[in-house]
Amino acid sequence: MPDVIASSVVSLVALGMAAAFYGADRESPISRVLALGLAAMGVSYGLGVPVADMEQQLGRGFYLTGLLGLVEAVSLVAFTEWLVRVRHTVPAGDLDTRLGDTTLRLVQGLSVLYGLLGLLLPGVKQRDFYNGLENADALTRPGFWLFAVTPIGVLAGCALGLGLLLRRRLDKAERMRVLGALLAGPFLMAGMVLPLSAGSVAIALGEMIFLVGAVKYHVLQGRRGEFMARFLSPQVAQLVRQQGLDSAIEQRQLEISVVCCDLRGFTAYAQGHPSRQVIELLREYYDLAGEAAAEFGATIKDFAGDGVLLLVGAPIEQADHAARSLELARRLREAAGALARRWSDARGRIGVGVGVASGVVTVGVINSTSRLEYAAVGAAVNLASRLCEMAQDGEILADEHTIRLAAATDFRRNEPVAVHGFAAPVELFASRA
């Protein structure tokens, strides 16, 4: 009876962790596969002891125990898949990741083999392997090693995959998650072969170690996300979380609109005011730009001093990107204009100008050894920046393509002008506050 209670407690902890990770981020494939692994572990361990006792009393073989072994194999496969997906979210830079990925796929094969062996030889597994170290001659039994080889291979392969991952320049949050998984593995595997009471304690310790690392990761990521969400659209993070890094970094050509906004007279203003005051001005400016970007589904590509570059229609495509970009430009002119008037004084006056352009650009996540950056390259990006430079205080300058796509009627046509970097004169449309 005490053994059943111990295994039930360990099982409930695993099931509770599965529910917590799934409920916390059910849209993430990484969280879902982790929840599957924990749930399968909880089911196989929680039912393993009472089912084995029942079958032993009935004397009809350990067939149900063999089926539970398949659930155990599902748990190993799911945990390994979680490791694979975690690896794919971490920038590798110039490092060759094939060894680690291939090793983990082999580990999944070993996990399947482990499940099939348990299904074919459930009695041997139950007598010689499960809690096998209760018997003094366990290490001399062929049945013990028949089933021990595969978990040892799984543990070694996962350790290799995690060890290779630690070679990358992981941030603090990611390192905590990886170390938690690495340290928990031996305890979880030891729980299979130790005497039942000691095995339950070992698995519980493994669960707690993993939980500490995972919770620390999510806390640090949450703080970082809360901070960055003030400036960046959540689309890029959502793309990585839902589709994985490999999909997110894939370069694509999209027709998007680009909005560029900067403050007029900022350089002179910064020279005539204390740096603390200038920083506070920029903080408010970045805040309002982040709020406007979130409202219209834009992604902030760059903050560069008093300039902000925003992408509308990437990474998530938007059919009405041109109309959104003009609305975003109006919102930035209104909000940044009010900010500029409030901060202007006798020592310096600032204003705001906005440029908008649309066209086909190449977008994708560029990953280096230490960071990810969402990039957009194309004529529309350059043109929006040039138009922003040309715009007067309180003015929005847009190219003809944007106006046509948005069917905008509140912009007046200007004379075509020569724009640096463009061979032909550019048709311009303007809107003033």
C-alpha cells in the first residue's frame, strides 16, 4: 500500500505539471509536446504499480503492464521531441547542429525499441528490470541489461544533445531550462531501477529539478516579454513560438508597407538639454510608437535615436497593409506631435515627420550566435526612410503605390521629386496636420 501511495503522488505531480505547462501556453508546440511527455509519464508510473500487482495476483501474465510500457515509450519520445524543438529555437550561428539533432532522433528510435521490447517481453521487464536493484543479483541478470541498455542510451543521447546546446551562447533564461532538463534526467531514469520507495523519491526529485528550471525560464521570459512588448509587435515572437525557429527564419518575399517616423530638430534639442531629459523624451516617444504598432499590427524593425522604422504586413501577412500603414502614420503624427509640442521649449523646438512606402521586400529572421533580428530588405524600406527625411514637421509623405493600394483620398499629389538611390523621379502624396 505505501508503494502505491508513493507512485500515485509522483504520478499526480507529473500530471499536474503537464496541465500547468499546457494551460500556460497551449498555442506553443513546444509546450504541448512537453505536456504530452509529462502526462504519459504520470499515467505509466501511476498505473504501473497497481496494474502489475493485480496481474501478478491473477497469474495471467503482464499484458496490461506491457501496454503501459508503450505509454512510457511515448513519454520518452515526447521528451526527446521537446529537446529537439528547444534546440531549434536557440540561434546556432556557425555551429553545425546536425550531430545533436541526429543523436536525438536516434534516441527516439531507442525509445520506440524500448516500448516494443516491453510489449513483447513484459514478464522479463517486470521481474528483472523494474525496480531491479532490489535484487542483489540484478546486474548479473541478462533480462536487466536487455532493458537497461535502451534507457542508458536515451539518457546518454539526451545528455549529448543538451551538452551541445550549452556550447551556444545561451541567455540566462535558456540556460536555466537546459540545465534543469540535464540534471533531472539521471533522477528520472534512476527511478526505473531503484527499489520502489527510493525510485519514487528519485523521480520526485527529478520532477522538482526540472520544474525549478522550467519555472525560472518562464519567469525570466515573462519579464523579458513584458519589457519588449512595450516596443515590439508580438508577431515575431508568436511566429517563432507557434512554427519554430526554422520556419520563422525562412526568407520570404512579401508585399508590405513601411512606415518611418522621426523627430525634427532632435539633434539640436539634445545638444541644448540635459541627457537625462533627452532619455526621458525618447522613452515616452518609444512607448507611444510601441502602442501604435500594437494597435495596427505593425512590427517595429528599428529604433535608431529619434527614428522608428515599422513594418506593416510582416511577418504575418495583411491584405490591407497599405491602409493600415496610413492609419498608423496618422496616429504617429498625432501622438508624436503632441509629445513634441509638450517637450519643446525656448532652448529647442522639435517636430515630427513621417514617410510611408509600399512594395515587395524580402523578410526573415537573421540569427547570429547571440541574438535574433527580424530583417526586411527592399526598395520600399529605403524609400520610406528617404520620404521621412523629406517630410516637413507635421507632414506625412507617401508614395503613389501606397495611396493606390489604400484608395486614400485625403492626400494631395505633389510634383515628382528625385530621391537619392532611385533612378526615376518618385510620385509623392502629402498630408499635413
